[in-house]
Amino acid sequence: MNILRSFWNSPTGLKTTHFWGPAFNWSLPLAAAMDTKKPPETISVNMTGVMCVYSASFMRFAWVVRPRNLHLLVCHMTNETMQLYQLSRWFRAQRVEQNKEEINVE
């Protein structure tokens, strides 16, 4: 019971935005993970790039803010990884499409 009480009253506990912000923010990497099943042609490279910059910025914020918010840091690290994976899928699809066009021209 003391562990639960100490978490409840901690600076990053259940009563703070340091907990609930990252908790709801997990929807971003979860959505990106679900998008891996979609064809790479549907990936918006602009939005994915923006999400990469967003997560990189907030990773730094989560590390610098006091008290340090490791929950938010891990959330944005996961989102950054998923978004970079999505970008790699898009680039691979573009390369394959370009190779097909070069073959058809010849």
C-alpha cells in the first residue's frame, strides 16, 4: 500500500499531467504500429516527417523538464522509431516504383 501511496503522491504520479499526458500520447505510436499493415503508398511523407520532428523535440523536453519525465521520453522514443520505420517503408516503395518505371522505359 505504501508503494501505491508514494506513486500517487509523487511529482510524476497519477494526479499529474506528467502521467496522463504520456498515457494518452501512447495513441500516436499505437496508430503508427497499426498503419504498418497499410500499403506504403498511403503514407503521408509530410505528416510522418512532422511527427518525427515532434517526437524528437518532445524527447528532449521529457529529458530536460524537472522532474524528468521518463514515461514521456519512452513514449516519444517509441513514436520516433515507428515514424522512422514508416518513412523507410515509404522510401522503399518509392525506390521500387522508380525501378519499375526505369524498366518500362527501356
